[in-house]
Amino acid sequence: MELRSSSQRKKRMYADRTKDFISELPQDIVECILLRLPIKETVRTSILSQKWRYKWTTLREIVFTEQSMVLANGKPTTNNFANIYHVLINHTGPIKKFGARFSLFKRINQFNLDLWVSLLKEKGIQEIILEFMKGKFCVAPSRLFSCERLTYLKLYGCMVKLPCPFSGLRSLNRLDLDCFDVTNAEFNRLLSGCSVLETLTLIDFDIDYLTFDIPSLRFLYVDGKFKSISFGSATHISWLRIRLLGNANGHLNQDNCCNLITILGCQTSIEKLVLQNHIMKFLSVGNIPTKFPTMFDCLKEISLTVNFKDLDEVSVVLCLLRSSPIFEHLKITVWLKRLGRQRNADDFWTAQNQIDSMDQLRFVCIDEFFGGESELQFIKYVLGKSPALEKMIIYPRKKVCSKGPKMFEQLRQYHRASVKAELVICS
């Protein structure tokens, strides 16, 4: 009896070891496993067994990269683009997400690209990511802009040419354009057709006149070259980041109209604001008021890149701070640029001392601190006007660290409106 029992146990143990537990998993779990494999390996699972032969054909997400196109010698090649067509044509059911990340390939066959998008449209595609080599500007397929169910579109290294007629992408919720080429007219036509767009990212571009006439827009990231920017009906943005590249001086209006009020005055719903590089110079044109006509009652986080040698830029900073009654977090990145003759800094800062305090400010970070007089005055101003301040962290430049002990001691002697304010200098 004991021998028979031992033999049965061994058989059960052997059966357990050889049992295909993965094949018995629920379909949604199997799909999660397959989605974590490179698409090349995912398709190869079809040779494992009869059960696995068609499992990959129902995946809702398909992403190709250069590694999917690798030959036996280890080099990626566009000659394998036919494999993408075979994967799509043999796929059954809908595809939610498709990605083609080929930023290393200098040439992309336009016919193949058009064919992929045609198949994806038939399968009710909702998310498309197309990434190609920077500067080559592969033309985005015209059929791409007629995918009615598309909710997310990302294009990198593409030229945007809309079809005629263009009825719009009425389901598009998020649009990311990076390193792209488009005319001003085509850009405006594209945005006007995205009636429910909430998140828009624009990076590495050159468009003269940016207009965001989209009432549904909530998150906007702009990082490129432009001559003007306006928001039209996009007045409910909660997260705004603008980085202007190139020389702002060539794009500045010379009248008395205040760019700061004209551009940001309508954004009273904003919660986080990031302004970098030349945009601060751009906003400093015109007569800068002490405060905005309407306060930023939702704004809690502010991050700015400031040339402290330019007191007009400093005026923009102070105007924003005074107009944000509940902001709690402030980050300032210092950058320096030589200017012509400026007004007297002592008179400027003496006038600021008559201004109200920043009651809710709790955390401040000063990055790339150089130690100029205007920077010191700004720190003194913030410390003296922030009764709720908990911590100010200063990251000096390396050159400052070697000669700054006396300066740092001066900073520590500044009056603090908050008894609990901690000043940390990371030298």
C-alpha cells in the first residue's frame, strides 16, 4: 500500500510539473502577459501549441519598434515593414492602440504607412503613436485624420497635411506633436476640428501665430518658436507650460499693450504655471501692472525661468505672485543675459517693499543661483513677505560656491516673516 501511495504521489507531482498552467489562465491575464513582450516575441507564441496559435491575434494593443525590424545580423531594416502588414491583416477583432516607433530609420515607405493606417481605421483604432527620425518629416497619412474613434494621437518627426475636406477628429482627447512641420493655416484647421481636446503638447516647432481656440482645453505644453500666442475661447486651462525658444527680441511688439495681461489675463482657472526661457521677456513687453485685473484664485504652483538682470522680467514675476492669493509652491531658475542700460535697482526694490505679503507661500526653490544684487533682493523680499513659509532651498552655481560663504551668511541674516522658515543652501 505504501509503495502504491508513493507511486501515485510521484505521478501527481510529475503531472503538476508538466501541466501548462499559463494556458489555463483567464484571457485577460494572458493578454497582460503578451502585452509585456516585444511584438516579435508575442507573435512567436503562436508556435507553442494549438491553444496559443491565435491568442496574439486578439490583442488590443500592438507596438512596433526598431527591434521588431532586426535581421539575423542584428541590424534593424525597413525591409521587414511587410511584417507589420501581415500582423495587422491577420489580427482579428478591434485594435485599441497602435504604435510605430522608428526614430532611427532615415526613410519610411509612405505606401506602407498609408496601408497600416487604413487597416487600423477599419479596426476602430483609438490611440496611435507614430515616431520617425527627427528632421526627415515623414508625411502623416491623410486617412489618419479621418479616424472617427481616435482619442489619442502622437506624432514625432511628421509633416502634417490635412485632407480636403477635413471633418475633424471629434473624439480626440489628447494630441502630442513633437518635432513636426505644419503651416499656420493647417495648424489652425487641425485644432478647430478637435472639439473635445483636453490635453495638447507641442514641442520643437516653428509656427508664427499660435491660437488655441478650444474651450475644452485643460492641459497645454508649448515648447518651440513662435511670434505670438493667444488663447481665444481656451479660458479654462488648469495646467500651462510655455517655453519660448530662439531670440524673443525679434518677436516683441513695440506698443504699450501689455503682453502679460493680454496673454495670461484670461487664464483664471490655472492651477500650475510653468514659464521658461524667452517667454518671460516676451511677457514683459508693455506697461506691467502691480497686479492682474482678475486674480488667479486657483493657482498653487509657479515655476519660472528669470533673467534677474532684466527688471522688467522681475516685474512680471512679482505681478504674478501678487495676483496669486493661494499659491504655495514657487520655483525660480536663474539665467543670465547681458542687457543694455537698466533702471536703478535700488529704487525698484524700495518700491516693492510697499506691496502686500504672500500669505500662503510655503515652499520656495531657487535653482542656478548666481548671487547678483537683484537675486539677493528678491530672496530678501520673499523671506520678508511670506508669513507661512516653511522652507526655502537655494542651489548655487559652482562658481558661486567657491566664493560665496560671506554671501550665504548674508542670506541667513535676512528678516523672515515666518518664525518656522528654514533656509537651506545646497553648496
